Amino acid sequence: MRFISSITVGLLIILLNTPGYGVSEWKQSRFRDFVKGEVDNISITSQGELRIAPELVEIYDTEEAYIWCSVMDQKGNIYLGTGSNGKVFKVSPSGQGSLFFDAEESEITTLAIDKNNRIYIGSSPDGKIYRVTQDGEDAVWFDPEETYIWSLVIDKNVLFAATGNSGKVYKITGQDQATVLYDSEEPNITTMAATPSGDLIVGTDGQGYVVRISPDGNPFVLYDAPLRQINALVVVPSGSEKGVIYAAAIDDKMQSFGPPTPPVPPQDIGGGQDSQEGDDSQSQTDGGGGVSPPIIVDMGRPGGGDHTLYKILPDGAVLTLQTSKKNVTLALGLDKNQELIIGTGDHGKIYTVDDRDKVTLLLKIKESQITDFVRSADKGSLYAATSNLGKLFGFNSLIAKKGIFTSDTHDAGMFASWGRISYEKASSVTDNKGVKLYTRTGNTEEPDDLWSKWSAPYQDQKGENITSPSARFIQYKIELTPGSKNKSPSIKEVSVIYKQRNLPPKIKAIMLNDPGEGGGGFGSVFSGSSGGFGNDPDNGAAASGNNPFDTQKSDSKNGKKSKKRGLQSLKWLALDDNNDQLIYDLHFKGVDESAWKELKLDVTKSTYSWSTEQMPDGEYQIKITACDKPNNSLSEAMKDSLVSDTFIVDNTPPEAKGVQARIQNKKALVKLTVTDALSPLDRVEYAVDLKDWELLSPIDGICDSYTESFDFETDPLEPGEHYIVIRMCDDQENFKMIKQVVTR
């Protein structure tokens, strides 16, 4: 087997099966496409539509770093529990804020409010529960001698407290009047919510249990999550989803963490709670105190492992709604339609989930984390509390005055020329005025000052030629403004057409099979253990000696591959940086000739076999020319050629010389010399009177030279005339037979 290559060991790679095309399209039309980009007052629906987001208005800035929890009283005042200075702020419906309570502890981790508008405040560490009236009278309502008060819930006028490090739930009926309702084996009960039927649902840290606790304190595990901590819960109190439980979990159980430590605000907070109403319409709780400060030691990592959102149905079935390594769920809430709202630590993104479990990215705010939601009982107005920095925002009924979506960058793979950019409207929305698209390009993976400036706006929905300069990377931006009646334009698809700069194909290697061996894939090049491409570490089949491309079969008798006389096969490796489809022209010539002759044109595969029986004996070469014209115009198509090593065409059988045959001691003694002009001998055999062939061994012991001498004797012969047939064959399966007649 012979081959020639223009690359060294290690550069041989596997060709991609899917061909590229001269003109390519970058199209974004799905939620998973658009969610890779950046949003500014833009919503991305589950159907993959871009719309202007609801307007989010800043209500109050606590000037604290973190807001852990929030509740609202009957008058519409909102109370915010903060860290790291242990303060509670009161924000009036007009947005005026004031300090309401200042605890000795550093963190206000949970809040609850009863029907008389008395505020219950859980602090950590050295956890205590305070009660503060509207007149400002405060008292330590209960001191459980626990490190953390993670969650407070009021249900049927009874206060419940979830704690750590001992993992207990207390039932508190009056000042310093408390009993242990549930004593778990977990270190922390991190979150808690009440159900319409009067049960408590709690989430634990340690094993990640979601547990239902009956009014008499009997626990039942609803779900054992594969993650360490349940950090947020919400229960749907009414509507078609009544009794459904949503639970957020963080942090892989396989990771080892020490005991909880005092809450130290991380860069990306790893816990979260919900805001909801209890069964008593005049009593409200934050459902567990907004976001519980993380209780894992590794505070610098948001959650540690995967972050998963579960939906637990009333019949006990559990659905996984979302799993992410990036979107840390910090807060769960319900809007006025009882649909789920999710606040994350991923750059302050807010998602909604409808009753069909379809997720919409509602909006994104500048603050780093959404740590709690609170909703008014009468109008259903929704508010969001944030951390980094600690602010309160309100959702406006109107959409924002402008929304901007900036796509992720697209890599054209190499330097490219840009065609048209176009967009498609959502058919369900008739008012699509106020749509502007922009582009910018560059040759670095991340956009920076070395990229082009944003282009002038494109406004033709059917498409306009992109004016940004040719480059490898491109990014687009969409600016949406409301139309009449405060309606948002809606975009469901954006398309960018481009063409890579055409580069010539490269023929990297040509391999000639041994004469008579059929063609297979390129894999048989790897069969050697040294030299050539045999040491390619990326070829798994070669390393195992189990090459699926080696199509030749072995002769079971002599271990050699079977051969077909006159057959010549070759294979080649060609690459195209544009992934263009290639076709090949094959030509041949003798080594002493100057002109190439046509062998085969427009070959589409990278292997070819033909019969050499019409070719005179001699040395030849093959030239292969690759062309990418299937994907390029004739003026743009490019070629590359490579010439093979020489190979022998030998259609002439060996000759016998000096043949002598005589009888001695009842045996025939035969001597001869066999020679071949172009090919080594492969085998010489004889047969007496049509009996089986017997393989002969030459005098030097190995039949592998162009000339071999033989001296052999037959078995004893019966009296009379006999003939001896000698068959000579070279390694190209050319054979000849001669006959010698002897008489005993």
C-alpha cells in the first residue's frame, strides 16, 4: 500500500458529512434562540416572539445592599426586610419610604403580617421573631434559641416559623407560646407555604425534601429532589391550578458542604422564597421571607450545582419545568391570574409560566437579583424586590416606551460578505409599526470598540442589504416602540443572509491500494503502527485495530487479502474550509509522458477503482483535481490538485526459464527459474496428473523476488507417462501455466 501526503502526522482529520453552501442564513425564531441575547424592556414569549415588556417603575431605594423579604398590609404599604444592617423599611402607596424597625441582628430573613396589620419579623443569625404594631410598639414575640429564622407563615391566624440549624417548624399561638410542630432530621427548613386545605408545605436543606405537614404535625415527603436544597416554594390557592406546588431547588447533593454559616451576601444569591396570600384574606405572609440568605458555606458560588424548578401536582406527580446551570431561581410568586412568576439571580431576569407550563422571559432589570415578589390583594398589583442593590419596583399596566433586543454574536466561520437582513411579524399582532433593526460586525468573538459602529436603521420587513463591513462576526439589534393604543410590535423571526469568502479546497493525501485490492474508505491508511498517518491519535478505529473502512477480506488459507486481477483503487482526503461540496477530476499519465489523459471526470466520492487491463505495462501517476463548483458560480469556483506517487501496471505473467524434468528413483525431479519483469513473484505451484496443487518453496526459502529458482521432486510415480503442470503467479495476479511430460 502506497500513499503521498501534503500534511504531517496529526493533521489528518475526519471530514464533515454535511456539506456547506455558498450562501448561508442565520435565522433566529425560537425562544432558545432569542434568550441568548440581551433584553432591555423586551419580553420573549414561549412562542419565540419579541415584544415590548411591561414598564417597570422604581418605587423605592432602601440604600441597602439586599432585600431578603417583603409583605404588604391592607392599606397598600409594603414592608421590606433587608441585610446586612437588619432594617425593615415601610414604603407607602405613594412611594414614600421610612425606617420601620431596626433589629440587633444583621439580617431580616422573613416577614409576615396578620389581619390587624401587625408585622412579624424573623431575624438571623441568633434568630428571633419580633412583632411590631402600626404604632411602632415592638417586642420579642418568640426566641426559639435557633441560629436562623428562615420562614414565617400565618395560616388561620396562627404563626408558623421554619428554623435552622436544628430544622424545626414551630407553631406560635402567642407571645412566648410555641410548640414544635415538626422536628426534622434536616439541618434547616428553608422555605414554607400554606395550602388551601390547611397543610404546610416546607422545603429542606440537606436532602432537598418537599414535605407536607398536616395541622396535627404529621409529615409526608412529597418529593425527594436530587438537589441539596429546596430554596423557594409557592402554592396556588385558587383557579384551575389550585393546590399545585412549585418548588425551586439548588446545589448538587454530591457536593460536600459544612454546617450553615451566618448569611454573608454572595455575588449571586443562592436562595429564594415567594410572596402569597394565606387563606385568611386579611392576613398575609411573604411565604417564607422573600429569599432566605444562603445557608451553604461556599457563598461565592450561586447554588453550587444545577438549579431546577419542579411542579408538584395535587395527585403527587412531579414535573420538571426547568433545569439550568445559570438561572438561579431566587423568588417565586403568583400574578393576579395565579400564574407563576420566577425571579432569578441571572442579571435580574423575571420569567412567567402559564397554565400550559410555557415559559416567557418577561423582562430584565439592571439590579443583579430578583429576591422577592409581593402582590396586593385587591387590585393584583405586582411588585418586585431586588438585591445588589436593594430596591423596590412596581409593574406598570402600560408597556415600556421603548424596548431593545441585542442578539448574541454569530460566527460566520470565516471572513464573510453580508446579504440582506429581514424580519417576520407575528400574525396575531396587527400593529407592527415602530420596528428598527441595526447591525454591527467585527473580527473578534466578543463585540468591542474594534467592531464597526451600529449601522443606520433597517425598517423594510422584506429585507434590506446589510451595510456593515464584511467580517467574520455579526450582531443585530432590534428597537421596538409602541404603536397606537399602546400596542407592542411583535417580531417572531430575524434572518441574516451571508456568504463566506470562498477559499480553495485542499487535497491533503492520496493513497493507492495495492494492485488487485478493492477501494474502501480512507481508513486503511491508519492500519500501520508507525510511519505515515498510523499514529494519528484522533482516529479511534485505528487505535483499536478495528477500522470500519477497511473493506478488504483476508484469504483464510494464507492470511493475505483477496485480490482481483487488473483492479487498481485509490482513495484521497480533501478538505474545504467553506464546507462546500466537492467534485473531482481524475487524470493519468506514464512517468515518461508529459500530457495527462482523462481517467474519470465529475467523481463525487473520494474513492475510485478501475481496470488496468487496457493499459500497457509500465509506471504511472494519477492527478486528482478537486473543485467546489457545486456551491459556487463558475467565476468563483476554486480548485486544487495533487499528484500521486508512481504505481505499476503489470498485465504480463511471469516466464519460466531453464526448465528440466527427469525421472530418478521413481520420482520426477524438476528444476526451473521463474522471472517477472515488473512485479515480484507471489507463488509458484505444481500439480501432477490433475491432482491437487502443491505450493513450491524457492531455493532461497521465500517467494518474494522478481526472479526465483526452484528445485523439487514429486512423490513416487506409477509406471507410464505423466505430465506435470507448473503455475506461476506474480503479486498482481498475472499467472501462466507450463507443462512438462515425463515417463517412468
